[in-house]
Amino acid sequence: MGVGHDWAENNADLTWVKGLTKVDTFHIAPDKGMAIYFFRSTEQAKQSLPRLKEFFVRYAEMFECRVNFEFGAFNTTLSEKLTSQAKG
């Protein structure tokens, strides 16, 4: 993992993010990662996005990297269907 990922593992604190229920992280390449943030509601995600962006601006400055955000809604029925096929 890169130094940014190591820093996040040891220092990141997102307890202030309202409605956050889960974060999945992925290591893609030595210098590239991805995280998916899950919220109780779309509205809570929209309300939290500005502060999350501020948080990651500081992260990007510390590690001289770029952070992108994309907003989407979780498709529960399709995810459950495909997951059940993977387990079966």
C-alpha cells in the first residue's frame, strides 16, 4: 500500500460523518485506491458530501494526489439478486 493508504489506516476518523453505515476500500494499484461510502439515506449522503470533500482536499494536499467523487444510489434488489447467484 502507499503512504496515503497507510496514513488512512492509522489515522482516519470518520465518526463525525452523519448517517455513514459502511465504507468499503479497495487497493487498485501501488498508487491508486478506491472507497465506497454507504449512508442510511441519499439525503444524509448529500448533506455529508461537502464536509467529506473538505476532508479529502487536505488528504490530497498531504499526499500530492487527486481525489474524485461520484454520487450514486445503491440498487438493493439487483445487488441482492447478483450476490445470491454468487453464493449459490
